[in-house]
Amino acid sequence: MNVGQQVPSDPRLSIFRSRTWLRNCLQHHHKTGCNSNPKGIPQSMPKRLLFLGNTQNQIRLVDDFDGGMIPYLALSYCWGTSQYLITTSHNYEQQRRNIRWSSLPATYRDAIEFTRAIGYRYLWIDALCIIQDDKEDWNHEASHMADIYSEAVLVISAANANHVGFGFFHERLGSRSFKNKLKRGPDEPTHVLVQEPTIHSNIIGNPGIEEQWPVFRRAWTLQERMLATRLVHFTTGEIIWECASMCACECGHLEATNAVTSRRRYDLSSLDRISDTERANLWDELGFSYQNRLITQDKDRLSALSGLAHRFQNDGLGQYLAGFWSNFAISMLLWEVKKGRKATEYIAPSWSWASIHGRLARNDSIEPNDRFDAILEDCGSEPATTDPYGPILEGSGYVTLSSPCIDGMIVRSDRNGHPMVQLTTEIQAFLVSDVHLKQTQIGARVKCLFPRGLEAGPSGQYIEALVLIVSRNMQDYERVGIAHVQKYSLKNHQDHGHDIRLVTQTVKIC
């Protein structure tokens, strides 16, 4: 049995703990990655903020800060499926005058109460601070998410609320007291407080695990959490603190075990101190986690990632292309789908993992000494907005590669019915299709592009090939999936006089 600290049943009693963590971070962590000053003054401001005042009838939108920099908090939460108050072009002027307390859903009310309680009067909430039916305003603010969340003095994470009407100030189980048989003395029975432990694996696991807290299953909140300088999570059992310097919880477990949360493991404050290869691997890991998260509108997939893309960009990564970076494009093409579906509308070209919603993986991490025979000849995409890291115009994304190739055919395996690619009369490759193949695709002619030639990746297990099918224009190609040839299997074939004859070709993939 571990001995921890008592956690009160009323989360409002934990506000003092949050205020203490925040004060400690502002005063002592500015040299350890939190980039703060004692007053938490931001370097840039959102276009709008909620002014909270001191009472329920003083809440309103403000968009004039007289050029000043005002500390503010931001909210990270799940919207849900019901309709709640948003700011539109029709009610914008009214929202600037006053926002009725009774019109606010529970999560907003709790966030306002918390913000006031720790001594601040300004709060950023996306649904209220962005004019939702103004496409230009929405695109502008979406392109500034990196600044909005990183400059907030604190981000409130409504971790256990699955919709905005749920709130996060709910009574918790708390502690129960009972008499222990052990005694300090002849007449002193020991009273012990027992409390059900919080499941900390949600916060210290990898970003890709299936999180139990609703906020960690939402696509938008990945960048909100990763970009934030510091966060406080309201969970079912306690509040949890995260910043670049420490993580802590009310029960004391995270501090006692010196736990490293997934956010600290992928600490973006260290980006400028790591190599470009490490930067590319980190991007890929976060991207794979992101694609397994839920989003209301598929069309927002790249928008909800643009804040992270802004933060990652540097000359070493090269040009940004719908979730990819041109200097690592060949490595990044070698992803595969564990379980997924195509987006309901055009999001990204077929070669980008942004075109798939689901669980993704790769056999090899990006390595600086990985050797490729393929060459990136050209690439490009056309932004759909003024944000170069946001959504792209339909059909505009492409990569042109010069690479060793061979033509093949999709077939069914005689043994278990799994799709294979027939490369030669004797040699087949295991096909991992991006989505479930239609019956009409069995027997389809495909082009197999081998970026490393017939060499395996750094793990030494698989020889990988991109499997492509001719697009509708009969000139370019689209990705179908990725094929594996086991290295030892190919060697056995070669020992018996069978080999794969590759020919270098230039191929445009859309």
C-alpha cells in the first residue's frame, strides 16, 4: 500500500493547490524550459478574449487591448454533439456587450470560476473568441493556435468531460476513514484515510495509447496540450499539473515517482536542441497519435495540426506538405495502416498519412544513416487558406520520385485469402492496404516502388515497397498501401535462381 496525500471530494478546494503550482512555475521555472516571467505576460495576444469581471453579469468579449499584453488562460475541452452558445456574425456585437451566465454551458462556467479564483480576469475559449461563421476569421485564428496556447499563462484541461455541457467541478469519491488494528500506544487506535487511486497511465503513457479521458481522444486537443507552456487537468479523481519542468498531482504519486508524462517526453521546448532527424521522428510519432483521434469535421484535419506544424518548422525539415516535410519525404512515405478508413472528403494526397483516420505505424524509425535509392525530384501543394501549414486545395498535393520499380498484380493468397502482390512468377509480397480492398481491385495491375532498392530498412527485417495504382487521369499514381518482402525469404529465392529485377522510373504520386 502506498501512502499519499489526501484529495478533497470537492475539486473547488483544490484551486489553492493549482495556484501554488502556477506561482512556483512562474517564479522558479523560467530557466528550465517554461519560458516564463513572474507575471506571465504573453509576447503576443489573441484577436479576442473573454473579460470575466468579478460577477456573473460582467462577462463579455473584448477585442481592444490598447496595444497591451494581458495575461490570460485558455481552455482545452471536448465540444460534443449538442448545440451550445457560440459566437457568430449575428450575435457578435451582443457578445461584446454582455454574455449571459445562464447561456453558458457547464464547462465554460467552471473554467470562468477557476480563472477568477486563481486571480485572472481573461480567458480564451475557441467557440466564443472565434466568429464561427466567418471563414476568414476562423482560418486566421486557426493559423495562430501555436501562439494562443503557448502564450497562455495556463491552459485548463477539462480532461474527463466528454461534452461542453458536462463541466469539471464534480464531487469526487474522496477519502474514507476507518480504524486500523495497529495502535500507536495502548489507547491510541490509528485512523487511516483510504482513497481509490487515480489512473495515472492516462497521463504518463505514450500519446498513441487509447486514452480513457475524453479530452485525450479529441484531435484538436493534441496540439493544445503539446503547445501549452503549462496545464492543469481536471480528472475524475484529482487535478494534475504539467509544465516543461515538472508534473504533479494531488495524491502525490507523480512527484514521488518522478514520473515523466507523455507531454514532457515529447517536450517541444527542446526542439531547438535536437537534431533534424530527431525532430522528424518526433513529428511522425505525434502525427500517428493525432490520426487516431476523433474530429467532428474531417475537413479540419490539417487545420487542427497546423499549430504544431508552425512550431516544428525549420530549414532542416524543409517544405511542409500536408503533414510531411520534404527533406524527410522518402522516409515519411513508408507508413502503414493498422486499422483505419479514408477521410469522407479530400484532406490530403494518397501518399500522406493525413488522408487516413486510424492507427498508423512504421517498421523503422527515421535514421540519419538510412540509405535510399529513390530521389525526390519534385513536390508541392497549394494552401486552401493563407496558412501554409493548414488545409490544401483538392488535388494539389503531389510528390515526384525517381526510384527502382517493378510492375505487379494484387492477388489473393491461396492459404488465408490475404491480399498479396505478385512481383514475379515465383515471388510475392505481403500487402498492407491503406483501406479494405474492394473485390474489383483483386487482379489490378500495380506499380511497386522500392525506395531502398532490395535493401532492408535499419531494423533489417523487411524490404518495403510503396504499392501504387494508376489514377483516373491515367498518367499519375495513387497509393494503395505498402508491401513487405522478408529479407530472408528473398535470399532463399535468390539462392534458387529467382530474383526481383527493378528498373528506375520517374513516378508522380497524387
